Amino acid sequence: MSDNKDSGNKAAEINETKVDAPAKKRRRWPWVIIGIIAVAIIAYIPWYYTASPAACAKCHAMKPYYDSYMKSFHGENETNCNECHVRPGWFPYVTYRIGFYGEIFAQMFNFKMAPWGATVPGESSCTRSSCHTMNRLNSPSGDLKVNHLVHYTKAHKKCSYCHAGASHAGVKGIGLQTPPRKQCFLCHKDKAAKCTYCHTAKYKDGTVTKKPHF
């Protein structure tokens, strides 16, 4: 008799467990959804902060860089910071934007931490699609002969050697957007007196106010 009673109790417990299992699963789902939403929000914060130069400027340390950028050629053409400071490709791009959360954390607690994936612009950034080309033979104004491909391949000069301040001229000693003449003469000193070596047009009185180079 007792055996039957025990087996009946066990059967009732099993049935109760079967009934409670779906209920427990249903109770877990709201927490799973809340967790997914929380992760999405956390991931969106650095994604938002790296979406535009103006968003980056919300960090006080970036303010002088943003101000100089707005005055530059890149700022006039609304070039995004990501296009220069992140290597081409989807993986570096996603790594940088998600990893920027660490930089936000560093700003909140006054730590020094560089954003993951961010780099000083290299040639791969300058020459990416729809940007600059190495096939330029003259300066943007057209009055100076500057064979960019020769400078890069034969002189082994990086873009930043001449254009260190392409977007942030004068910020913390970065340099200028275009190289000063004295920098050109570091390599071309023997050509200083040969005007046609650099200039595409002949000199006209009143067009140049600076002293000759020689």
C-alpha cells in the first residue's frame, strides 16, 4: 500500500515539474530580451560617438583637432574621420567603432587610452577610392610641378612628410597642410635658382611679393 502511495507521489512530482518547466522558460524570456536590448544600447554608444566628426568633438581633448579639421580641405568636403584614421576594410572599421567604447570609458575616468584600430593616416587611407591619387603632376593651384608618384616611389616620402597638417594644421606642432618652401629645398637645394624646375608659369612683375629663393 505504501509503495503505491510513494509511486503516486513521484508521479505527481514529475507532472508538476513538467507543468512548471514551460512556465520557467516563459519567465526567462523577458530577461533575455532585456539583456539583448542592453547589449545593443551599449554597442550603439561608441557607434554613435564615431559616426561623425562633430560627435568625436564631444570629447574635450578632440576639440582643437575638430576646429582645425573644419578649416581644412577635408572639413570643407565633409570627409569623415574614419576615412583617414582607420585602415581600409570592414574589419578595421568595425573594430574601431565598437572598440571606441574603451575611449569613452577612459574619458569618464580620466585615463589615457587610444581608440582601438585608429592610426595615423597612411598612404592606404589617402589613396582609397574617391580620395587622392598618386598620378598628380602639379600642385592644386597648377602653378607648381609636383610629381607625387616620383616623390612617393623614388624619394620614399610618405604623404605625411609633406602634408603633415592636411587636416589638423598647427595643432600641437603637427605641421602645415602644404610644405613650406624650405622643406622642399631639403631635397632640391641645387634647384633653387632654376625657376622652371618647379614653376609652370613665367614670373610676372607684381605677382610675387616674397623674396626669391636664392
